[in-house]
Amino acid sequence: MREGVTARLTGRIGVEDILDLGAGPGAHALPLIRRGLDVTAVEILPEARRALSEGGVTDVRAGLDEIGEGERF
């Protein structure tokens, strides 16, 4: 269900770079990655960051302080 909603929303608004705050183990980030979008996931829990990385999210950060001032999503 979530993947279908995510696909419709991202297709409709033409987004390519996504910032997933509080990403958890990847309920949103992983389907977005499978659709070919670039996802930056922010998650404080090490176990969830590990799940994100293992699921294919290549840009996983531990906190907002790791987001650069000029970065755009």
C-alpha cells in the first residue's frame, strides 16, 4: 500500500531527490530507491541505519547536523 502511494506522489510532482527524516528501517526509503530515486535517510538508531544500508540506501545519516547548508531535496 505505501509503495503505491509513494509511486503516485513522486510521479505526480516530479521529485528525484528525497530526504527521509526518521527513516526507521526503510518503509519509505526502500520503495523510493527501487523506483530509482535518490534518497538521503536520516535515522538516529544504529540498527535502523544498518537496515537502511543493507536495503540499498547509500546515503544514510545519523542526524540533521550531517545535512549540509547548501544541500537540496
